[in-house]
Amino acid sequence: MARPANPLPRRARTYVSAIAAIGLPVAAYCAYSLARHGVPPEFFLFAILTLVSGRFTLKIPSVESHCSPSEMFTFTNVLLFGPEAGAITLAADSLLLAWQRKFTPAQTLFNFANLALSVWLAGTLFFRIAGIAPMFRTGIGPSTDLILPLALLAATYYVVNTGLLAAAIALARRRSVFLVWRENFLFLGPGYAAGVCVALLLVVALNQVNFSVLAVVPPLLLLFYVTMRSSFGRVEDAKGHVAALNKLYLSTVETLATAIDAKDEVTHGHIRRVQIAAVALAREMGITDGPAIQAIEAAALLHDTGKIAVPEHILNKPGKLTPAEFERMKLHAPIGAEILSAIDFPYPVVPIVRHHHESWDGTGYPDRIAGEAIPIGARILSVVDCFDALTSDRPYRRRMTNADAIAILLERRGTMYDPAVVDTFIRNHERIMPAADPAPHPISRTLSDTRAAQDVPEPAASLQPDALIQSEVLAVASLARAVSGEAGIADVGALTWMMLRSVLSCESMALFVYDEKHDAVLAQYAAGAHAAAIRGTRLTVGSGVAGWAAANRRFVLNSDPAIDLGAPIAAAVPPLRSCLSMPLEHQGALVAVVSLYASGSSAFTDDHARLLTLLAPSLATSIAALPKPGARTADARRATGELRLFKRS
């Protein structure tokens, strides 16, 4: 029983207590029975052989199990001296093992009760079915008559012992009992069968010769142990070498995948979270095959490889994609598969990448396959991919709660997603989804720093608004050129608000001024509805809507104001449900972000964005010309004398 890192859950403690309540009285009965009827001295010899051989344990390469000759002596004890002798011997061996491996009291108690109960049940059933008494005094009859009872002895001990242990581990780790048993104990069956067969041969030898035959057993066991340890050691070395190569291989894949992921600024970090959760979900689905798990692990990293062929303005678009843009985005699945098909993967990565956007009902892309024709890895990846996307912030919407995301998965269950995968994910999502973003890959930081250093702002759009709007803006701009004296951010904000509210349908406006020291934008001015709540909002560059516009030097159209201002803003009166955020740059440097808020959904149009793009350079110049805190009065007046909202032609 593995030593738990945390205290056992309540159900696990109850289960351990129940097994102890059954097993301890059984052990007490066995001890009483041996004391009452007595045991021959030969029993102690076999007990010592059982305890000593239990220390010579070998790990079987490639599977999570161990083999030991102690089972052989345990079964021999049962056949010769009865189930009580076998139960007491193995229970004593569990105490020695607990001391050797420093088990907790709960583990020690459980193992003691489990082994005593398992051996006693199996031995009692054997003698009832065989219809014989312990063979030390009666001898052994025709061995052919014992084949079925011996098989039942080994099977009962194997099933009861490993079943009780698998249940304890499953309750401690909140996993399926069957999956735990299959992963950890399935491969132990042949060892139990071999142990009971050797035990029968040993009993026959002892009956037909005498107990002096035991003199040759320890040397044979020692030779067997040394030979097998050497052989297993070589296998483990080879396995370790393969594991090291696979780790290097996967690290290379991860580096390349992270480089591709860094291109997509909106979903940055997404693939690492999806990889962790997809592998965990695959194990919960009962997938234990090594190549299958490795395929899912690599495909989760590489599933968006095809995005390298998608233009960045589509990948990083804050708003909804047009039909043409979505068709271009859909190509990333087959393109990614085509790119990866040139790599000779030792496991099936390419099919998962190609089909991770297929739907259970056959309406997905690129091949419109359905049901179990979709690779299981792709079905797992699509569910995890969807949940992570829904529960992450996007510039065009704020993240959903886990409950809302699960409701969407349930809505799509049986249409887009495999029902079995959805059900398994929902049961285990709190445990398998990363609690926090994984540590960023070194290449992520390198590419981010490089992009920030080389990012050159795009020139302002040259598209002209309607003549009527232009004339109104120019009229207000003349007022801005007349401003003089002790102007500040409030003056620029008030003039901007007076101008924009007359030509744009919006309820509020905010000027987020860039704070270079803290790499953040601060709403130093706000006007219109809920201005007091908006004023003072601080956003780190890169986070939220205004922060995204500041980091990427691009406007954001019709995003959700609640991402910046909090969920209550959508329920306020009037509510704020859409925003238009525009970065303001002066001489290549960010000075501020202006955000307009409206009560309707998708209230702003491309014409509104073009108008604000035209205004942005002059507004940025006006803010840049404002005196810094502590500037001298003459300098301040000289600066504000140049205050203007439009450049002179």
C-alpha cells in the first residue's frame, strides 16, 4: 500500500477501519488455533524461510509490480500446516515489511488485516474443496485431484488480496477501483499461479524424500535471485536509456510547440494546460498503453501546429471571426497533420492532430467522420481543449465559470463530443485540470521579450469617415487648440468626451494613462455613466481589454467591459455590455488607451473604429504634452500651449 502524501479521505479511513475490524479477529482466531492445537517444529523453519525470502524482492521491468519467493513458502505453509499457519506467517511478514519501509500506522494495520484475511479465506476454501487435511501429517494424495483446488487457492488469494488493496488506494486517491487494480495488480496473477505450483512440487518432494531436501532450497533461491537481479538490472538500464531518449524527444517537441503557441497571443499557455489535463483524462478513461499515452501527450502539445499557416491578425483578432476568416482558421487541423506527417513518430500523433475538431455526430472538420471512427485521443483532446478555452479570458469575452463551461459541455454531449469522455471529464475535472498555469517554457519568455523589443506600431489608418462626422470633429478640434493655462488630463478627457458623445452612441468613456514604472494602465479620467466606478481601474499591460490593446498596439472592437470593470457593470443601470478600446501612441511610445462603453451588445461599428483611429494620433500628442507631476509652471504652460486634438495640416 503506497504511503499517502496527505491524510486519508474520510471514506478511505472508514474502509481501512472496516477491513481491520474483520481481519484482526481472523488473525486472533488463527493465533489461538495454532496455540491450541500446536504446531510441529518444521512450521517455524518454513515461517523463517517466508520472512527471509520476503526481503529478496525484485521489481519486474516495464510493469509496476514486484516478485518474491515468499508466496511460494506461504502456499507451502498453507498446504502443510493449514490456513491458520499461512495467515499468521504472512501477517508477521507484513509487520516486518512495515518496519522496513516505514509505513504509517494505518498502512501497517490495513496490510496486517488484509494478508491475514486473504490467506485464511483462500486456505480454508482450498481444504473444503479438496476434502483433505493439512498434508504434513496425512501426506499428499494423487496430485491430479488437487489441480482445481490449487487453482482456486491461488485465484482466491490473488483476487481478495489485490482487490482489497486496490480499493484502499482508489478511495485514497479518489479513483476507480477497477482502473487502479488493472494498472497496478493485473500483472501479478502469473506470479501467484507459479508460486502455488512450486509449493505443490516442494510438498511432493518433502513427502517423498524428507525435510533434508530443504538444504538445497536456499542456494537455489540465492542463485535465482542473483541471476534475475542481474537480468532485470540490464533490462532496467535499457529501459532507462529509452526513457531518457523519449524525454529528450518530448522536450524537443515541447520547445517547437511552445514556439508555435507563442505566435498566438490570445491563447498563450493554452497547450501546456491542455497537455496536462488530456493525459490525466486519458488515464481516467482507462488508457494505460504507453504509446497511446505518449501520443496524446505529444498531440496535445502539437495540435495547433497548423496555426503557423494562419495569419496573426486572424489568430489574435479580439472580435468574432468572419465566415471567411473562420474557413481560414479551420485549415489549421489538416495543415498541422500534413506538417507533422513528415516526422516519423513512434506513436500515432498525426491522426489526433488532424481530427481534434471532428464532432461525434459527424458535423466537424476536416473529414466529417463520426463516433468511434474519431481517434480516442482526438475525442479526449477536443473536450479538454473546449473546457480550457471557455474558462480562460479572451479580449472579446471574460472567462466563464467552471459550472457554465460544464453546462456547455453537457449541451454538446452526444453531438460534438463523445458522451463517455464528457462524463468522465465532468466527474474528475476539478482534479485533472491544472490548478494554476504551468511555469512558462523558457522559449516563451524569450519570444515574448523579443516581440516586445521589436514591436513596431502600425501606422494609423488613412480611411476617412463621413464628411458630416469629420466636420463636427474639426469644429471641436478648434476649441482644443484654444485651450491654454493649467491644463491636465481632465481637460483632455472632458474635451474628448464632449466631442465623441456627440458623434458616437456611447454611455461612458475612460482614459487609461500608461504607467511605465509599473507597466500598467490606470483610468485617470472617466466620464458618463458609472464614471466613479470606472475611475481608478488599473490593468497590467497585456491583461484585460485595455491592457491587451496597450500590449498589442491594436484596437479592440465590441469586447465585454466586465473583463476590465468587473461583472457587476453588466447589471448596472444603464448596463455596459460592449466597448471600443484604442491604444494611443506618441513618437512610437504608448501614452494611454481610450475606451468607450455602450449598453448594447456589438454597439460599435468599423466606422466608429476608423473614426477613433483618425483621432488617436492627435489625442496621444495632447496627452503626451501634458506636464508631468512636479513640472515647473512655465514648462507646464509651454506644454499646454501646444495642446491639440488634431494635428495642424
